[in-house]
Amino acid sequence: MQGDSQSRSLGRRSYLKGCLVGVGSTLGIAGIGSAQQTEDQYETIVDVVDAGADPTGETSITPVLREHVGDDTLLRFPEGRYAMDSQLRLTGFDNVGFVGDDATIVPANYHEFDGPQYRLFRMGTSSNPGRNLRFEGFEVDQTAEETGIRVLNAEVEDGLYVRNVIVRGSHDAGTWGPGLFNITDPDGEGYVDCFKAPDGGVHVEDTPNAGNMWKGPTGIHINNNHQGTLIFANCVLGGFPGNGLYASSENGQVGVDGGWFANSSTASIRLSGSHGAIRNATVIVDENPNHAPGQHAIRLDRGDTFDIDNVTIHAAEPNGEAIRVMDDVDDVSIENTDVYVGQGDSSGIRIDRGMGTASFTDVNVEIDGSAYAFRLLGEDAGEVSFQDVSVTGDASGTPIQHAVYCERNDCEFDSFSLEQTGSSERGGLYLSGSKYLVTNSEFETSNTSIAISGADDVTIENTEAQSENGNSVFISSDSGSVELENNEFPDDVRDDR
């Protein structure tokens, strides 16, 4: 799995070159994003250049937009460069569109932007949202110094459609990040396809807005005003000092389908909500542009149910767990997922003590640093199951000896494969709770393959465990019931009870 920097760069560029059409709903809700957006749905169509907008980038177009924006209106932007030095704000609207045809928006810098220095387009508010918003086909040129700004702040009840928006240049003004999206109606839906800010942002203390913000911008934010369903397809985010894609809502649903996310502080993808899903995405941690103390690839904060499926995480320079599931998550399912963790002291996948049930199916973790591939904390918080899971890599076992640490009760390891022979210190599976089943599994380790330390009600069956420098199984003196059936343990069982 471990690739060189060139291959990772090519992966990033492949996401930048184009977008898929007709991506299905990550949350299994048919129709989101599939409706054809046409000019026929608008009563009025305005060519902004014909209406007086300057396509050369010399004069701000915001006054023209204010004059012509309104219900049942599509504003079309022909090819050109369009300067903006103040925000366009519209609330309580219905059926409004902005469509660019090779159109580039050029924001004024932080010092010259008139009025609130945080947004270009503020479409709806939490107290007065709009309905049916289309925003499509724009490049935003933020390559000039101190021009980083929020491109679109969209709060709508239903019918959000955003597609093909790319922000060029690092977000270096210290204002809010490129996008905020909320669906305020619990039955409402929204779709954001190919929203890209590959150059990330800089810490607020290195911007003209120093002292007025914590850490700095987040790439895409979904806040507590979100109540409905949002799908983010094929989005691209570089390293932001806040988070990459951050959903902090307690109630709404958020799905991430495809895309490339890299090197943001706290997490490149961070979700809360009633239901969340991440599928077909690539997450990279290979540099720390904002000198953050922790950079999780994926962090799940709180909510009912989360699904991670067909995700690739490549943490060549780890600085935080590849996946961390926090206390207030009720259930998580991770499947068809590959995780690589390079040298360092960061674990692969961590389940916190208060987190509920979890299942891992067809998950591969390659770990070269001396940390846990899986760290399962808590005792009676909920069942955890492993099916067709593998752990490989060259971890040294110093200071973390065991590759898998499990203090939870009610855990099942079925068809679990573990190979850890990086040094004579590295061991395999450590169990310290109760009610364990290890079945149809294989272990090859330098040190003890399976350590039962104070655990009870343990069954190991149809399993092979080989250790170069230790025992196949070690059972501590304070352990309870252990049943061993139909196993191959060529390096003996040490039972100190």
C-alpha cells in the first residue's frame, strides 16, 4: 500500500482534472443530485455582462448582481474574470441560480473588501433560509496575497445544488473557509459535487486577521443549523488549520462520496450527526502545513450511525489516529477499507471508551510505527466484531508491544490475520476484558502472538499462532476461563494461572 510522493500527487491531480457525473447517494437516498438542472426552471435569465458586469476584473460586479438577483432568476456568467469587493446577500429566496461558463471570480484582498470580510455569496441565513439554490461552474482566483474568503455560505431549506467550483490559491486572509452548507429542513436535501480547494489555508496567526479567530479556516463546514441531508461528492480539500470537511450538526445526515482530502488539522474529514457515511474517498496525511498537534485522517465525534466503506487512508507522516471514533458515537461500521500508518506513535484505528458498537469487515491496516493498529478502549460500551481483517507492517514493538489492544468485552475476531515481525519486541493481540471469540484466524509475530491478561470467558478455536521469540499464547495468572479448541500453537501456550 505504501506509495511514493509522486503517486500520491498523481492521485490528487486525478481528482482535480474532472468530476464524475451522476454519483449515487452515499446515504442510500435516491435522486439527490440526479435531477437535471436546466434553464427552463427559471422565469428570468440574466446574462450578467449584458446587464453591465465587467468581465475584465477591473470593476466589482457586486452592484450588478444585487440589482438583478431574485426569485425564479438565473444569473449566467460568460467567460471572463469578475471582481468582487463586497458580499452578495439574499435571504428568503426561491429558485435562484448562478452558473459560470469558464468564469473566474476574483475577490478583493482582506484590506480592500468592503463590509463583512468573510463571504462572497451569502445565500440564506438560519433564520431566513432560501429554497432551490444552484451554484455551478466557477473558478475562484485567490492566488493574490490575503484574498482568502468564503466563496459560498448557503443555508437553504431544500434543493441545494452546487457543482464544479474550484478555489485556486492558499486561503491566507484568516477569514472563514471556502464553503458553508446547511439544509435547515429535516426533510430537505442538498448535493455538493466537485467543490475543490486543493491549496488549503494558513493558520490565522499568519494572516491579517490574527487574534480574531481560533486556528483558522475550515475547508467545508456544516454547522448545527443543518437538519436535513447533504451529499458531498468528489470534493477536494488541501490542508486547512481548522478541519477539512467538518460536520458539527447534532441532527442532520451527511454523506461523503469520493474525493481527496489531505493534511488538515484536527481531521481531514470530521463528522457528527444522526447518520453519516464516507465512501470511496482518499485521505492523506503526509505533511503538517499548520504545525498542528494532531491530524486525524477521519474523526467521528457524535451521532447515531456512521458507515465507512471503500476508503483509502495513507498516513505516511502520522500525527493522530487514522480513524478515531469518539465517546458519543452509538454505532460505526467500517468495511472494504485500507489504512497505512507510517513511522511515528499514532495508532491506526482507535475506539474511545464511551463509543457503542462497532464492526470491521474486510479492513487492512499496514502499520510501520510502534503504535496500535487497533486500540479498543472501554469495557461494557458495546460489542465489536472483526471479519476478514488483516494487520501487517514493520512496526518495531518499542514502546508499544502489541499490535492490537482490546480491553472491551464482547469482541469477536473471525478470519483475523496478523503479521508483525518488524523486531523481536512486537506482539500480536492483547485481550484484557471478557467474552472473546477468536476463530479461523492466523497470527505470525516476533513476540507473544496472543496475550490474555486478566481476561475471562475467552474462546480461541481453529486458529494458528506462531511467535519467533515468545509463546503462541500467554495466559496471565489473574485470567479467568480460557477455552482452546482445534488450534495450532507451535510455540506453546504459557499458562500462569
